[in-house]
Amino acid sequence: MTKKARRPRARGDAFIKLITALLFAAFSLYCGLNVYRSLENPFRTARAARAEILETSSARGFVVREELVIPGVEGLLLPSLGDGEKAARGQLVAEAYGEAAAGDAARLVELELKIKRLREASVSLPEERARRTEDSVTALAYALARRELGEAREKAAEAESLVMYPQDAASAASETVALEAELRAAEAALPRAVHVYAPESGLYAHSADGFEHITPDMLSGLSPEGIESLFAFPETSAGAGRLVTGTRWYLALIVDSASASALLETDSVTVRLTTPVRRELEMRVESVGKSDGKARVAVLSSSYGIADVLNARACGAELIYGGTEGVRVPRDAVRLEPEDGGGGELVPFIYIAEGHRAKRARVTILREAGNAYIVESASPSLRDGSEVIVKANGLYDGKVVR
């Protein structure tokens, strides 16, 4: 009985082994055919991408404006206009307090800001106050980083009033009344301010850096060493801010000689300011000085963006001379073929996988870019994201590739 029971199991094991061997053989054949097909007709694609390569050079220099310092008094200055606001001739731009009254005047400003922010916070929901508090703290950090002390003082008072604001209306009203009473007492005790008026019309700026005496006429013919010497030592003079009276501003840049030579052949150039402000604009080439062997001074000007550079002096910049814009494709995707399919002149083409077929497109190579080319084509098939055929055998327009 034992021998009769073992025969079916032996036949079953042999059948399973046969099926396994057949499956393994079929899988091996499938893999082998795929490898053979890939060797016989390799097919690989890549995505085309829009690309722009700019020709630039770095430079550093100084901003020059037609401006004047407004005469003022020693002590605390409370501007009546914001930084960059327009001032008419004879308009009140600031109130000045002497040294003795500076502390009382500062307290007056602090109280006014607290009352203002307390009233604003009293009509806000808790979620709105939380958002405004976060915005105020962020603005405070930004103002401190840029050393804008007037703006920082205001943002600090705003953040304090939002954080310390009483949650119940009765406490808020009581605190407001107390601050208003203190404000009236401070106003009564404060000596009369000295009013400061604009001697000319222009853009008002709160601060002066001592280089306001440098005019655009002083920039012509300077060497790199000369421009550095001109801005080496500021003139110290007390003032109640300054006025930018001209509508055109100037940029004196130290540029390497090779890049400066290109400016001799053009009337304008694109400038990208990088520090301390970021702005890109087209500027007029006023003059290019003599080379000292390594660099030259290029003087540029613009009537746009003067508010952006109101408080800038030393700056960094990039000069943009031109660029190449097109589609980036791998080098291996570009093929030299006769345009008419016969034996004529070889010209560059690429093939684009559109659905199951290959689409041929004539291209113009604009420039090399590492292991790729920047190309352009009149064919609408070549665009950002197109699937370009990098490797395949026997390509022709309309061939089924997959």
C-alpha cells in the first residue's frame, strides 16, 4: 500500500517541474527578445526645455543724484513726510526739537503711536490681531536690518500695542483714556518746535550720508582709483534730511576693460542692481573712462526707478549685454541630414515623438550649452516639454517608433 501511494506524488512532482521549466524558458525567451530588439533598434527620448543664457559682467560702483541737504538744528527730527514723498517748494517737511526737548518729543511720538495702534486693535478680531502682530514683528526685523530707525520705532509700538492689548473692551477703553491724558500733558509741556521747510521741490529723504555734494558733472573722466577716492570720505553736516531735486540719477560703475569696451559701441545697456536694492532697468550710457589696464569707469543714467535707489549709495550690479533664448535639446538628438532627403547639403534636424510616430523638425543651432544645444525651430512641434528622440535606428518623418 505504501508503494501505490507514492506513485501519484512522483508523477505530480514531475509535472510541476515540467511546468516550471517551460515558464522559465518562456520568460528567458521574452527577455532575450527584448534585449535583441533594444540592440537592434534602441529607442530613447528626452524632454526639451525652454532656456535663456545671458551674457553678463559684474560691476560695483556708486549712485549719484542731484540732491541737497536741508539745513536743520541739532536734536530730534520728526519728519512730516514719508521717505520718498514729493515735497513742494516751501512745504513743511519736518519739525525739529532741541537737545533739551528731544526726550519729551520722542515720548510724544511714542504715545501717539500707542493710542493709534490700540484703537486699531480694539476693532480687530483675535485672528486678525494675531496676523497683524506677526506682520508687525516681521516688518520690525526688516526695518532694523536696514537701519531704518523711524520705521522700526513705529513697528515696535504697533507690535507692542497688539500683544499687550487688553482682551475686554472696558480695560481697552480705560487704557486709551489714560494714554490720551498723558499725551495732552506731554503736548502742553513740550517746547515749540522749529518748523523745517523744503527750500526746493523734490523727493524728500529722512537721512543724509555726507556724499550729497558729489554731482553728476564730477564723474566724467574719472579712473577707477579716482572714483574710489571721491567716495572715500563723507562730508559731515547736520541736516533735516535731504531733497533729491533731479529727475535723472546716475550710476558710476567700475567695469573690467573687456566688458567696458562693449559699452563704447552702444547707447544703452540693461543693468541689474543686486545690492543693496534689486532692480532691473535699461540705462543710458553717458561715458566710458580710460582703462587703468584692468578696469574702466562707466557712467550710466536713468530717469526711472529713482525712488528705488533713494537711499542707495555704494552698490553692486550686473551688466546684461545680450543673451540667447531658445529650446535646450541633447547633443545626440541633433542629426545632420539632407533637407530634401536626397544627396544635398547636410542641415541639422531633430525628431520629436508625437504619439506613436516620429516628427522631423529643422532646427537652427544658436549656441552650445555643455552636453546640449540651444536651438530654435519654425516647427510648432518643438516647444518646452516636447519629447525629443535621442536614440533610434532608421528614423524618418512619420516612422512608427512605439
